Amino acid sequence: MTKATIKRHKATASDVAAKAGVSKWTVSRAFTPGASISDKARDSVLAIAKELGYRPNLLARSLSQKRTQIIGVVIDELKNPHSMSMLGEATRQLQTRGYMALVLNITGENYRSVMSLADQLQVDGILFLGTALTHELIAIAEDMHKVPLVQVCRNTNRQGIDVVNTDDYQAGSLIARLLVEQGHQRFGYMSGPGAEDGHLQRKEGFRDALMAQSFALDVELNSDHYDRQLGYRAMQNYLLATPVAERIEALFCENDILALGAMEAQRDTAPNNRIAVVGFDDIDEAAAPGWQLTTYSQRLDRLMAEAINRLIDGQAAEDSEWRQGELRIRRSHLKP
């Protein structure tokens, strides 16, 4: 008989129970925090389980208790560093709460099968990380065992999906006032995908604050994805098509990755006519010496804590500091 044909026996709860001289239920209680069992019996069971190499099937136990301790984390736009920051914060906080994150990458056309996997594993809830929610995706999620759904870092008007997002409108207003205080007089905004859906309010806050100070949003640029090269191209096209005397003096970009692309385009295309740039999200690269990008931190730690509380505990702090982010003042917004 070859080694390949030898099947190693996997220890079961029955094996542990037989050797310890107790019932299977006593073995189960030994592995259940807070269960009624004497210290002596628990220690004996755990010692024998270690000797036999037994580990309880937590998924099977969770299913029997109607909870799997798994949260589906839906994400797209993975090229955006902010998406990875959201994913890192979400998984860290879920693990701290004793939950496992099932990452569901819905980039592309295979999101139906991806969401079907989450349904088969009977996740306890779905956390959407700044995801562009199509009507079909929402319908699929709502049909999944009626689990709670929370969208973070993006708005949606769809009933049945809880929203946890920074006060985008106030953030846009703050950035407008910051740029006006620098003496800029002509302003632009670069948006990302889905701008027409109103999923973010930062442009509206920016525009209204400019109007309140007798200025206007003069130029709107657009990128189909949160992609640095697309931000570069949008800015480069604008610079090539617009005479220096008619160009904006300050640009607010919907996120940092677009802002970095816009700054790079300026360096390559119009190095002697610098336009001030402000981003949003405060990704790590924003603070690099070569960029010194002024931006807005959404405080992902607060947002994720609120979102996970709603998913797991069903508790919402409606008016709290989690809605408030923080300006990160550096140098890119300064008037030359």
C-alpha cells in the first residue's frame, strides 16, 4: 500500500468522548464558552482532544445555531488603494468581534456566482464597501435569507439597505472654504463612476459652498473608474484643450487616486501653470513628500465600527461622531 492510499483518520467528537468516558454533549460544552461544565471535566476533554488532534467543526455548530459568524464583504474597484484600506479595516474589526469575513469581489460579470456562494454559506450579513449597487445586485442581496445589508462609504436610496457614510456634503463645503481662503477664484471638480446617481454628496457641498461665497463650479471633469491613469487622462485633455488664461485655479477630486493622476498630468503637461488640487480619502501615498496632497480622511475606523454594530447587533448611533471626518492639510491646495 502506498502512502497516497493511506487515508488519515480525522478525530471526531465521538473519539474524544469515548476516550474521556463522557458524552458527546459534554465534549461540545467543553468547547463552548460559558457552557455549564466543571473545570475538571473541561480540562480532561481539552487535554484528550489535543492528544487526538480533534478540533470542533465551528461551521457545523454555527449552522445548527442559525448563525455562521461569517459576514460577506462585497467590494469592487480593487485598483483603488482606499478600497484596500476599507477591506483591511473591515476584516480587522470583524475578527475582533469573533467573525470571519468572506470577501466577495464583484468586479466583472461573475458577481451572480460570487453572491450565490455567500448565500450557500448562509452568511449572517452583507457589508458593501463603497460598492456601486446595481438594481440586479441589490435584488440578489435582498433575496439572500433576508440577512441585514449595510453599505459603507457610499449612499443608496434603496429601502432595506442601511447606509453608513461620512457627511460628504459637509466635507465638500469645508474643502470649498479652504480653497477660497487661499485666494483661488476659478474652480473645478473631477468625479468618478456613478456621479449621476447621487451616491456621494461631496460635489454638491463643494458647489453650494462656492455659491454661498459668490463663486461658481466652473468645470466638471469625469473618470469612468477610480483609476489613476483615467484621472491623468481627464486632466491632460483639459489642459491641452484650455488656454492658460481660461484654466481653473483649483480642482477638487472625488478621491485621492484621481487627484494623484491629475497632479501627475500637470507635471507632465503644464509644469509652469500649477493648479491647486485637493483629494478625498487620505490614502497612504497622499502624504508622500513628492505629492503632499491635501485631502479628507473619512475615519474608516469609526465608519466600520458603526457599520459592524448595525450588522451584528442591530444597533445604530444615528447622530454621532462617526459621520465626521477630518481634513488633512498639506501643500497641494496652496496658491502658487
